[in-house]
Amino acid sequence: MIYALKERIGDPNLFCGRKKNMELLMNWANGIPEEISKSRALLGRRKCGKTAIMQRLFNILWNKNGYVVPFYFEVLEEDQWLLDFATDYYRTLMSQYLSFKTRTILPANNRTWDFEELISMASEINDAKALKDMEVFQRYLKAEQEHQAMRWAFSAPGDLAQNENVFFLVMIDEIQFMTKYIFHDKAHQVQGHHLPGAYHGLVESKVAPMLVSGSYIGWMTQMMHEMFKGGRLKKTPISSKLTEEEGLEAVYLYARYYHKTVYDEAAVVINSLTQSDPFYIASLLGSDWEEQDLTTVEGVKKTLAYEIRDHEGELFGTWSEYIYSTLNEVNDQYAKKILLFLSKERYQEHTRLEIGKHLGDQLDDSTLEKKLRALEYGDLIKRPGLSHFRYCGIPDDILDLIFRDLYQEEIEHDKPNIENEIDIRLKALEKEKKSLQGLVSDLKGRVLEWTVYRELHHCQVQQQPLFEFQKRFRPFKPQFAAKLEAILALASQSLFSKTWIKHYIQLAGKTPIEVDVLAEGSDAESCWACVFEMKNRNEKNLPTLKEAQSFVANVSLVKQWLTQENDKQVKWICPVYFSAEGFSAAVEEYLQEQCVLTTDWAHWER
């Protein structure tokens, strides 16, 4: 895949999990040309992956090169004059629009092209409507008519969609900052509190629907209530947590990225103690602590405890800033007492009356409600469901430990023992799952790609063939045995120099395909590869014939790609279809007829 927009995540392969989020948004984006997609708001706290999701969605749509033009804009957390903001917004829009039209990757660091360059690009493709649109905006800019420039910029996606017979997806990241950091005057004295309200009508566009995001859920919710009445934005929650399987994949992925050795049992403990949060996983794997040890369970506990207490570390720095900014809004000891009270039993709901009693009934109900609302807007507590009377803590173990490390001694004169707290949670995990080894075995079976990839990668590093490769497949049908055994004999003796997991392959003029696991080797004259397709579903949802045919077609594309990449003859390709619970007889017969080896969890691990 071509990454026309540089993603903040860095290496695109670090984007992991989020399967359900991406499926939902892709289905939604696919409905835009049918004019059935309603604008959405992604709601999730900081570091939960909203930006990564939006930027990946941009690149997917850019690569599809279909009817939907993606536009991504981030509102910065810094003071700006409205005219400067409108200009930056408009140039970003036109840069991304012309990037899409001309198939040109955006400049380094996603900088925009200046107007001279944009006009040149539009002229080269004879886009008279885009040229006219830029001419009008520049007239407002030169006259310093900030409000006209703002309205023209905001309405431009919808106008271009109508004029150019295309559709736009307008993505605005951290839209709530528009209420605080944009000013109507050059001196930054007149704040544009209600600036997002300028989208009030535009947000209902069916030709240029919006996808906005905000990291302060309470702030975002209040803004949507005031400026986008009538449910104009459909709320789409983004959890900071991945699924358990996705979290374990993230542990292995970041371990590879940071060149850290992590054994299976320690990987499962990291995943569990971080609650499958990719930000926490990345912070732990990237720890600068001199005594960092992620090879043992004890080492993981000590490293996590250090990162929670380290005032210079990423974990503490991110959440202490989050906590300080919210407490400054409330500005008193009561807020800290409320947080400590609710954090003690974070999964239990407490009424406003119970919270007031804990504070010694020193606040009237109206004052207490205001403080609770401020803490809720700062995402430090939450109201379950639609209740306006009940509150509970946020179910985040690490944020809870950081908060109590900051304030528990100050409020209750009792300093928390972080390592002991982590140990208690680990023992609870072992009790719940019976044994860590049992949990390891269970999770390994649920992340087939990583199980196979790590084994192949180890063989690559050690420069040795895959251990007992010939014994790890289901029986061959007699009529196909000779060809399958010949391929297997070659693969069993060969070495690999490159291994990939969830690797995108791009051929000129074709849609990119994703290969679950790929291992490649070569010599002076030729190259070869093993290609794995994984399906981890129960026996009621075994691979279908259509899925099998799709894999066979992709193997053919992989062969073309190998020739393109290496400029050598392809000596052999060993395709493997790995279905955890096996195959129907008809599908397995088809695969083996197409010279595809078949295996399942029982045969692979025996």
C-alpha cells in the first residue's frame, strides 16, 4: 500500500488490531457514494488510537482511488488567528485533493503545497473548477476577510464534490480544540468559542460527510450537545483497549520493533497487566530503564512498576499531565478525594448522595454536581449509561495506580506500594486463568499469525530450516500427494532471508493485497517463498470455497510480486492454508488440488 499521508504511528506495520473499528468505518465510507452515510464523531481519550485510525482510513481510501476523496486535518493545541487557521485548513484540503487527483504522495511530514504549487498542479490536469475555487479563497485572504475565508474553506469539500462529481470524507482530528485555541482577531483576544458551530449545516452533507474526533470525551460531548443538536453527529466510541488476541499481537509486534526478547509467558503477563492497551504496551517495551527485563514475569512486574513511578517516563508524563489539567479546572482538595473514593472500587457505581457523604456533607448538591461534571469532562470519572446521579471510576489499572501514586499519601497519609499492587493483580490473573501456562497455550492458539511468524523469524535469524516442517500438515489426498510432497521437500530444506506478518503487496494497476505471513529466500539465480493464510474460527465457520479461491488467486499475485521485486526466476512457492479447526472435505480437496498445503492447530503444534 502507498502511504500518501505519513502516519504518525511511524512504521505502518505498527498499526495493529482495531479490526472491528476499521470494518465499521470502511463499511460506513463505502456508503458515502450511495449518500447514506451520516457524519460521525470518534470519542475516546488520549492515546487510544483515534489519529492512527483516521490516518489509516485516509491511506486506504487514497489507494482505492475510487469516488471518495479523503481529507484529514488536525486542529493544533496552540493559539491561532482565524484567518491563519482557515488558510491552513484550505491549503491542506487542496493539497490532499490534488494529491488524490494526480496520484502524488504528499510532501514530507505532510506539509501542504503553497498556492503557487497548487495552481500549477491544477493547471496541469486542466481542473478549471479547482483553479476558480482557489482564486476566490485567495481574494478573501488578501483582503484579510477572515470570516468569509473561513466559510469558503469549510464549505469547499461539499462544493468541490458537487462540481467535480466526486465525494469527500472530511476528517477533523481534535475538533474540540477549535473552541479554545482559535481567535477572531490577530491579537488573540476574542476567542472563537462556538467556531465548530460553523459546521452545523455542513455536518449533514451526504456528499461530504464528516468524521471528527476528540480526546476529552466530556468536552466533546458538551460541544456536540451545544453546537450539533439533534444528533447530527453519530457517536462512535473508540476504546483504548484492544481485544485480548490483538493485545498479544501488539506485544510481539513492539518487541520485534524495539529488538527486545520477550518469551511467551512474559508476553501474556504484559498483555494482561496493560489490559491490552497498545500505548501502555509500547511504553513498557520502549522503556529506558537500565534494569529493564521483559524475559521473566518478575522482570515485567518491576519494569512496569518503575514506569508508573518514573516522573520522567512516558506513562507517568502522559497521565499526570491529563490529571493536572483536569484538577486545575476544579482547583481544590475535594476533587482529589472524589477521585480516590471512586478509584477504590472503580467498577462500583456510587450516587451523588454517597459521594457527598464521603466528603462529610460539606458541599451542597449543586456545587458537588459541578465538580463531578468537571471531573467527568476531564475523563477521570464517568457516568454509567444515561444516569445523571450515579458515577464510577474509569476501569484503567495503570491510570489508577499513577493517580494514587500522586495523591493517596497527600489525602489519606498512606503511600501505595506499586509493586505489591501489581503482584496482587497478577495473582488474581493466575487464579482466574488457573495457570499462566494454560493462558499462554490458549492465547497462542488464538493468534495463529504470530505463532507462525515468530517461528519463521527465529529460523531466519538462526539460518536454519523450519523444524520438522514435513510433519506439520494434514494428510494429503492420494491423487495430489506427489506434487505436494515435492513442494514440501523443497520448503523443508530451504533457508529464508526475510519474514513478514500482515504484509501488503502492491502490483502496478492492482488493488493491494494483504498476506498473513510471508517468508522469502533467494540465491544468485532464483528466489522462493512460503505464503501462509490463517483462519482462526470455530468448526461451524470453517474456510469457504470462495475464501480458498481468493487465497489461490493471491498466491499467483505473490509470484508476480516476487519476480518484480527480485528480478529473478521464482524457483518455487509453498502456499499453506492454516485453519485452526480444520476444513470441510470439499474445500480441502480443492486446496490440495491447487498445490496448497493444509494444516490445523493440532497438526502444527504436535
